[in-house]
Amino acid sequence: MHKTNNHQRSSLFRRLSLAACLAGVACLGGCGDGGPERVAVTGKVSLDGKPLPKGKVTFVPLDGPTAAVAEVRDGVFRAEGSDGPAAGRYQVEIVAIEATGKQIPNPDAPGTTIEEERDLVPERYNVRTELVAEVRPGADNAFEFALSSEPQRVKKSRRR
């Protein structure tokens, strides 16, 4: 379980907002004739072997022309063709924000509190994502993301 500090939350919010804006701008520019053809994407997301109860999967363009966001429910996500990404390579960011039940000082309104939140998904799958997917026209475009909350092991090099 990963607590989200204010800087991380702000950074994550900016990235999700950017992805939503990119998707909206791409749709404005591509929702008629001549725009990139979007395709449906589907998939599964698990964390430590269990389906992710809820969250979001964002396809951030590496060389694709459009971003896309899909809701995760009970470990499954789907973006229909009209909302999906166009063909291309994407960084994939997965978030699952939940309330901790604790109240913390509100950084935007001194003297007040807000509910603390945390992201169940480690940063290496969102803010510092290592996930990449290639969306292909006419393909199945079904992806499976098996995430682990265990810290990543660093490979040590041996000297001889």
C-alpha cells in the first residue's frame, strides 16, 4: 500500500488531467472525417494475483496520436472504439485511489482537514510507469497487466 503525498497526488492529478485533455483534444480534431481511427482495447488488471477492484488505465501516446482512459471494474477494463486509442505505442498508467479513513491537514485550506488517500498501485505502474502497450489496427488489442506491490529487486552485478 502506498501513501500518496501532496506532491505525488498533484503530479498524478496533473498527468490524469493531461491525458483527459489530450483525449478530448484528439477527439475534437479526430471525431470526424480524416481523424485517426480509434480502436477498442480491453484487458485485465491484477494486483498481487487478485483482480484490481476499481481504478483507471490510461494509454499515454509514445508514438500514437491519441490518449485514452478506461475504467477498471473487478479487474476488467474496456474502451470502445470511439473512446479507445488509435494505433501506436503507448505508456500505460494504472491508478487505484482509495481513502485511508484518516483525516489530514488540507494543504489548500489551512485549519481544515481532508480525507487521506493512497494509491494501491506502486509508482512503477503510474507516475513512473514501466508498462508499454502497442495498439494495432484490426487486432484483438486485449492486454493483461499483472501488477505486484512487492518492491522491485535490483540486480546486483558481480565482479570477477
